[in-house]
Amino acid sequence: MHPSTVIVREAITDDADAMARLCTQLGYPSESPAIPGRLERLRADRNARVYVADSGGTIVGLTTIHLRDTINHDAPIAQLTLLVVDEANRTRGVGRALVQAAETFARDRGSNRMTVTTALNRADAHAFYERIGYAQTGRRYGKDFSPPRTT
Ligand SMILES: CC(C)(COP(=O)(O)OP(=O)(O)OC[C@H]1O[C@@H](n2cnc3c(N)ncnc32)[C@H](O)[C@@H]1OP(=O)(O)O)[C@@H](O)C(=O)NCCC(=O)NCCS
């Protein structure tokens, strides 16, 4: 893959196999048939975008971005909600290009801040974000809910 051959575009249903592969690489095992429904929901949300990095027809990266209105800011807050570059194509500028596309969407929609949360054990991601101008400003806390009762 040559970086100049990569274009970033919105994801389409035909990208499902590649998106499942990339989600799996990120640590979220996914099957292709699950992707179109998820993609459809995101595409129906005007505050969300799904971008892929396409290298001559091969999908080498994936990102999702969400905008949120809040009560303490006039401008929407943008959040990078997923980012992964294919294992065989890292450190070639794909991640940076995907984040740039997400930032452009956010700016065009009036946002002036992007946030991203990343697990403590993702040292490569920390180095990447700092390299492209992001600063560590907080911690993330999480809690898994039990599945809702059906009876
Ligand atoms: C993090 C990730 C998206 C970066 O994508 P990438 O395409 O490899 O990054 P890029 O090539 O665009 O790198 C941009 C800059 O960051 C630097 N960088 C990237 N990974 C780095 C690392 N592990 N250590 C140090 N610097 C790094 C690059 O050298 C480059 O610097 P430069 O501008 O001086 O050339 C990719 O490594 C990945 O998918 N990792 C696994 C999934 C993951 O952690 N996702 C983030 C979850 S929040």
C-alpha cells in the first residue's frame, strides 16, 4: 500500500467484510452479517459518520465519529468512537488521514473540540494520539450492565 493511493470515504454495505475484520482486529470479534444493520443505524443518525480508508479497493482502516449536543457548550462536542488501521498497514499515515476526515466533519458541523477515549493498555494508540496533537485530559470509567430481564 502506498499512502498516496489511500482515499477516505464514507462506508457502504459492500465494506461489511472488511469492517468486520477490522473490528475483530480491534478486539471486538464481529461477523460480516452483523455489520449492515449497525451501519444502517449509524447512517440514519445525522450526528454520526462512518469512514473507511480505501487503498485501491482494499479497506485498510475504519473510524466512526459522533457529535453530541450538551448543556454546557453551544458547539457540539465531537467524539471519535472507533479507530482501527489494518495490522499490515500501520504507521503509513492511514490513521492520521482517518482522524483528519473525522475532524473535517466535526468542524464543518460547528464543533470546536474532538475527544477520544482509549484503554489504558493501548500504548500504541496513546503515542499516536499525542503525535497527531491530542493531549491526555482525563480518565475513563466504565460499568457493564447485566442484560435486561425478559420476564
Ligand atoms: C493507533 C492506530 C489507529 C494508528 O494508525 P496508523 O495508521 O498506524 O498511524 P499513522 O501512520 O497515521 O501515524 C501518525 C503519526 O503517529 C505516529 N505513530 C503511529 N503509531 C505509533 C506508535 N505506536 N508509536 C509511536 N508513534 C506512532 C506515526 O509515526 C506518525 O508520526 P509522523 O507524523 O511523525 O509520521 C493504529 O496503530 C491501530 O489501529 N492500532 C490498533 C487499534 C487502536 O489502538 N485503535 C485506537 C483505539 S482508541
